Amino acid sequence: MKSLIFILASLMFSTKVLSQTLDEQYGKDVKSIDAIINAYYEVISGSSDDPWQFERDKFLHSVKAVIIRLDDNGKADFHSLEVEYIPMGLKPREDFYEHELKRIVSKYGNIAQVWSAFEIRTDPEIPSDIRGLNSIQLHYENDRWYIDSWTAQMESEQNPLVQNFLKDH
């Protein structure tokens, strides 16, 4: 009898969760600039046992969001969020944590620019020396924030961006 009650309770809970709209599930993630940037770091970070959060990540971004990565020579690689997912889906997930070090936000009306220094970790508790800088552009529409694009450049000897960015002025 106890197992039947447990099964019925589990079924009711999973039906409730599965029937939620994306806005009900992830609406709190997009109500402020801090919330959406925190959610952005949460969806890309996790252990190899955690499932990818594709649906949540897509909810954070505008429909035509653009991702740009700069190599050490400044050459840009442009692609969509969907193209970003392809290599992720083709290989098993590894422990990966993008930990934010510092954030600077500039806002004007319904647009915002976020500079976000980060480091990449394989253990959330152990700092690393693999760092970079994200430039994230957002807009506010329909009572929520959207990520329109982000550009990332890793720190290198030629571009010690993060060390300079982290200094207090």
C-alpha cells in the first residue's frame, strides 16, 4: 500500500512539473540582469552526472542569439545557440564549471552590456588559472530580459584581459 501511495504521489508530482510552462519553470531566471547572468552560468556548469539544461538555456536567449568566440589572434567564430549545442550532444558531459570572478553592468533603457570575468574549473571548489572575459548583450522586452549575444575571449600572454579587468580602479 505504501508503494502504491508513493507511486501515485510521484506521478502527480511529475505530471505537475511536466505540465508547467517554460515561463513557470524558468521565469525567475529572466526577471533581472543579475538573475539571468547567474542562470547563464548555472546552465553551462555542472558535473558529468548532471543533464544538459538545453531548454533552460534556450529560454534565457533571444530567438536569434549569436555566440562569438575569439581565438588568441582575435579571429571571430560566429554561430547560433543551436550550433553551440551540437558538440555538447555528441560527447558525454564532463565536469565543467564556469565560475564568475567579477561582473560590471552598464544599462541604458531596455538594453544592457555585461562584462563578466570567469574561470573554468573541473571542480567547483578549486580555483584555476584558465580564465576569460565574456561580453554579454541583453535587451528587456515583455517584462523579462533576453541574452542577445555573448562574445568570449580567453586570457593569454598576448591578451591579459582578465588580470587587467580584475584590478580595482
